[in-house]
Amino acid sequence: MQRLQSEPVADGQLSAAQIAQWRNTGRVLVKGLLDSDQLRALTALALQLFPAPGAAEAASVTDFGSDGALVFPSAHVLFNDVTLSPPLLQAVADLLGVGVDQIRLTQSDLWPKYGRALSASERDNRDQRMHVDYPNHTILHPPVWQAPEAVEMIIYHSDARECSGETAVVPKLDVDDVLYRYPILDAPGIGELVYVNDREAAEAYLSRVAPEVANFRKQLYAREQLVDYRPYDVLFYRHDTWHRGTPIKEGTCRLAHNVTFRLASAEWVSTLHPGWAWSAYRPSQVFERWLAQASVPQRTALGFPHPGHIYWTPATVAAVAARYGAFGFDPAPYVSAMSDGLPA
């Protein structure tokens, strides 16, 4: 089986060839995009927060997610900083072909996946069925291939040589690739097909209820590539990219950080976590403090109106400054974009 190797990033920015690879094939694996010191510190934090492989607590973890431990916005500011780091924001904007002010965060969760001998149920993610992610990210269907509306990514904090668990992806070969027939419906959990996550159970189910779909999907597995990741590689893919998770080596754990951004205009793409403002009443006030000190692009990626937006008037600038001023919020970028008290 072919293994996808990471490509280096020059000067912290995706190359034109890497952007084209994502747009044309639906995936690109890169290395050197993000600050390695920052990521090493985040790895160390995650290892402190999550059970070690073999621990009793680890045995009960069978599904996706960190159960709130490292979900945006986190009490751990380092996690928030990585989620909205400038190189990541720029990479997403470049992939979508828009300015940084036109992207919005919808998901950020760093989580552990533990190696086990057997799947616990038909919904287990140990050995996933081939799927696309759009059904639980959007209430619609992705647009045609040439007009992507979102970027998904996995930032790996582990090494495939140690724990396996490679993401398997199916690249799109050309504009007429039969495996990317539109609309994309050939997976459990779409339309009338019920959700089954375990690969063996899913394919057995489809063989019974939709044999044509089951036969089609054999071609997907035959063409899958394994992402041969190293620590801090980033896999960029899409809501309409065929992919799946493969088993982790028993007795080990893979740490992976899933992040998703959408176009600001794609309001039908859901935010997977509780709204950012939901965290505003934490006793530590960690989110308010982080937001006050964040850069303008970081705030904008959360839906905070950008300078020059119609929201900003002398009254609203003063009101927002009053809310966050105690935490060091600087209203200057929003004031300077106004002229005579009106949005610029």
C-alpha cells in the first residue's frame, strides 16, 4: 500500500504546488509549518492530561474527542494559541483562496486514540469505515469540487513508526474520477444508510442493504494511501475527501489535533463545540483574557467583526472596550477603521 510522505514548507507558508495538490486531490501532508517548540510543549501538556496507554482510564476511551480537556476555547492558553497560530490561519486562507479575515474556526480538539485488539461496538473508531466528514459538519452538502468551503486538518503529535494508526486517504485522480461521483452518498450515515463506524461491521451492513454501494466502496479501499506521519506533520484535507482511521498499535496511544475552518460565508457549516462565548463565565476568566490579548486575525476567525465591519460604531467600540478593557483589550484597530463615527 502506498504511503504518503510529508513535504517541507518553506518560510512558514504553503507553496503553490502544495495548495494545488490540496485543491486537486483533496489532501496534502506537510512538515515545518508550525512552531515546533510550541507544539512540543503542547504534546507534553497532553501527555499530562490524558491517561497513559494501559491505564484503567484509557481502556474506557473508545471514541473521538478529549471530553473537554483540550477543546477550544481551552483553559490552557497554549492550546488556543496553536489553534489560531498565524501560519495556520494563513495556510487555510491560501487553500481557500481568500483573505485571512474570510475564514472562521469551527472545530479544534486534541485527543488520544488508544490501541486495542478488538472494536467495542459497531460505532467504535478503532478501525473506521471509509467515509467523508461533511454529514456531521454541515446541514447541506459540499459544493462541487472546484468550490471548497472548508478546510479540515490533523496535526499529529505522535509518530506512525511507533504507534501506527495512520489516516488512510483516497486522493482524487482527475476531474472525472469515478470514486468522487457527485453527490457523495456512498457511506453509512448518509441518507437512508444508518451510521456504522467500524469498518468490518459497516461493510457487512452495506452488503446486506445496498450491495451496489458495497461494491463501489471496494474501490475506495483498494486505492487508499496511508499517511506516514511524523510528529507535527499537518494533513490538510476536506469535508468531501474519502478517508478513514486505522487501528493503533496495542499498548500505544496516538495524539492528534483535529482543526476545521470554513469560509465566513458558509454559515451552514456548523461549529462542533459549544459557542465560544459559552466559556465566558469560567472563574479564571481565561477566555476573556485570551480574547483581549489575541490578534485581530485570531479574533476575526472566531466571528469577532473585523475592523471596518458595519458592527463597529463609536458606541459599540466603547461598549466592547468596556467589557474587555480590564484584560488589556486595545480598540485602536477598530477605531482607526472608522471615519467620522461611521464604518470605513
